[in-house]
Amino acid sequence: MASLLQGFEEVRLIKPIGKTVMTVTASAVRFNKATAAALGFPAYVKVLVNENAKQIAIVPTTAKADNGIKFSKGEDKQTASISVKDATVIEAVTRFFEFAEAPEGEVAYQSVTGEAHQLDKVVIFNVADAVAGTMKRRGRKKAA
């Protein structure tokens, strides 16, 4: 039997995951659920920056790794996007972007669609592909 299948390779089944998107504001870096799916819903990731190429990448890591940040819940528990609020990560990522003045009650953002490399477990975001916009502030309304 083994000789009959010599030279054959198993077809790897990769589920389509939709667009991987990173949304950057002055106070948070948010990744959509498809980004977590592309990386296999890791509990921790590392954020990598390439100053020359103007790219940001995220890769899965472990809780014990240096520079790992808390990321996703398990596949069945991760229902929403993931906000990273680590000050060092925000500073490193926001350096690549300029934010427009936002009207009262709104917040300026930059949104980038990433390139998912599922087999390598990495998502790369090209800063040049960013789209700017503003959105209503989320969270509790301030008491009047």
C-alpha cells in the first residue's frame, strides 16, 4: 500500500477565514476575529514591526515567551474582536499612522487589511494599505 502512495501529498484543508483586519486608534490596536482564526486562536501573540518595509506582523507565542501579549480565547469562546491596550504595543504601532482630528464624540482610526499566511501562522499588515476614518466612541456614555 505504501508504495502505491509514494510521492503523494495529503491535501491540507484550510478553512476560508475572511479578511484579517487591524484597526488602530490612539488608545488601542484591535484585531478582528478572522485574524485570531488565521493564527489558530492563540492565547498569546507577539507583535513585530518592520520600520523599513512599514509593516506590522503578529505571530502566536506562549505565555512564557518574552514580549508575548494576551490575545485570543479558544475558538468557540472568541466571539468578538480583540483589543490590545498594552501601552508599548500601542506606541510601537501608532508610530506608523497619522490620525485626523475627529469631531466631538468620535475617534479617528486607521484600518488595515492583513495578509494571512495560515501555514506559517503569521498575519502581516502593510501600513501603506491603511484606510483612515472616524467612528463613534464606544463604551459607556458620560453622565451629563
